[in-house]
Amino acid sequence: MARKPRDYDAELQALMERTKKLKGQKTTRLGELVQVTGADTLPIEALAGVLLAAVEQAKKQPEAVARWTERGEALFRTSKRDGGKAGSGGDAAGATPAGPGTPAAGGGA
């Protein structure tokens, strides 16, 4: 019995569609994250600057990522407990004001 030939074009097309879908989902989730944290109130240029500073600081001070991770986990724990309303009410999301050395405070990079 001969094997059924593979349709490489169809497989490639399916992979490309899946990739496009996953990229779209990632973009949506990043947008939701910006909204949940309240960062959507910043000018786009300021948000880009904060993100660039965070990437630079993460390279220079990997321990900063651990601190940011703890704050992020606290945000999501609070979000789940409050029914998805984290980030909308000041410190209610478990976030503390930006301290020195954090990108949000403009330091550290």
C-alpha cells in the first residue's frame, strides 16, 4: 500500500494562519495589559520610553525583573480576586508607587 502524499502547501498555510492568530492574540493581550495597568493614560511616547528603560534596566540589573514580577503577580492575584478590575483604583491593585530605580520613576536606566 502506498502512503498518502503530504500536502506541504496546505500544512504551511495552516501554520501561517496559526502564527497570524497567535500574533493577534499576543497583541490583544498586550493591549489589555496596558489598559489594566492604567498605562493607557500615558502618552504613547512616554509609554515607549518606560518600556525601553525597563528593557535596559533588566539587562543591567536582572534582580529588578524579580521585583517587577512580584508586582505583576500581585496585580493579577488582585485582579482575579476583584473580578478583573485591577489597575483601576490606585493602590487597590497591590501596586506601590514607583520608587527610585524603577522605569516608572524615571530612574535606574
